[in-house]
Amino acid sequence: TCALPILQGRSLMHESYHRLLKNKLAIIGFILLFIIISLILLAPYITAYPMDDTDWGAMLKPPSWENGHYFGTDLLGRDIFARTLYGGRMSLIVGIVATIVSIIIGITYGAVSGFVGGKVDAIMMRVVDILYALPFMFFVILLTVFFGRNILLIFIAIGATNWLDLARIVRGQTLSLKHKEFVDA
């Protein structure tokens, strides 16, 4: 008798992982991103100078390894390397908070629109179309005027403008899954 070889299936995650490992540019990008995030998070331990400390003897100095000003200093003698790392922290926080806000708003809005359907869906999608027509910066400035210059509210304002694409995608998926047998069951 002839025994047939047993075939093992691969999951979608397994396939994605192997395709990622074959893409050398993606691996290099991931390593660079890991290094940048590590530098940002370890900023107090890496920099020899605080972000806002003025070194009166080193105003507008070029980059130097000897004095620890790796990117040089600005007009007020502040270390540009330290300011870059601490600024990176703020950028990382903005990106994370804005993404979380846009995911929450986009998934909720798109799922409700797709699930309810009918006139409610049509009205909700026209609201999305109107928001698409507004310039991004105009909307952020408008939200900042209403809510003030609170940094957390600015994060939320940025996230509140980036949910439109996600809402459309979730709505489309909800519409396609709404009438499947497993949903009816």
C-alpha cells in the first residue's frame, strides 16, 4: 500500500509572517523603527543634557562628539539631539492617541451605519462625504478653537479627523456580512 503524505495547512497569520520575513526592506524598516522608538523612550538616559537646559557657552555650536552635543546647539544653546528625542516622544504619543481615537470612532460609526442600513446609513454616509470635503487643517483648527489649547484635546482632534476611511471600510464589511447565514443563526 502507498501512504499519502499528510499535508499541513498554513494559517493566514503564518503566511503573512513568512512573506514579511522574505521582504528585506520591511525587516530593515522594522529594525530602524525599533531603534528610533528605543532611542525616544530612553531619551533621559542617552542625552547628556536636558531638553530645555541652556548652555550659554555653546550657542549655535556645530555637532561635536567631544562636548556631547551630537546634533549641535540652537540659538539659545539648547542641545538639538535632546530636543529631537523629547520631540519624538510627543510625536509618538500623538500617533498612538490619534490612532486609538480614530479606530474607536471609525469602527463604531461604520458598524452602526452598515448594520442599521436604510435612510440612517444614507444620512451617515453623507455626513462622511461632507467631512471629506473639509480640509484637514481647517477641521483641526476649528476643534482647537472650540476646545482650547489643551494638548489632549488636540490629540483627540487629530484622531477625530482620521476616522473617515476606516468608517467606510467597516461599513462595507458590515454590509457584506450582515446577510450571511452565521449572522442570522
